[in-house]
Amino acid sequence: MTRITVQVGFREGLGYVSEANHTVTRSVSALSLNVLRKRIMVVALQGRKAGEEVAVTLLLDSVAQRECDRRRAAAGL
């Protein structure tokens, strides 16, 4: 299994934004962390062997963490 760690920020108007690195070669954005993780998986799996497993870990910066906490509080989680 390949493990991928991606830095994530939050930009007003764009949502959550990943930073490109050596494994995920382009920046990806989404309005939710769930969709962002799925989009990163698509980019990460390009060029890999069929059936290869990939685990994605999102490292949120302080702004992204604050937004995540705000959304959880608003949802009552």
C-alpha cells in the first residue's frame, strides 16, 4: 500500500485546496474534505498499477482546521 500525505489549506471562494507535491503533481480543490480526498485519490492513482492501494492523509493548516471545526459545530457533530 502506498501512503500519501497532502498539505491542505482553505481559501474563501475556492474551499479546501491541496498543495501539489512529488506524489500528487497538481493542486486540487473542493468544497468538502470528503470530495477533496476523492479527487486526490484520482490524481494519485493515475500512472499506478491496477489494483494498487493508496491511503491518503490530509494535513490541515490552521485555517483549514478552523473551517473544519466550524462546519462540525454547525452540523452538531
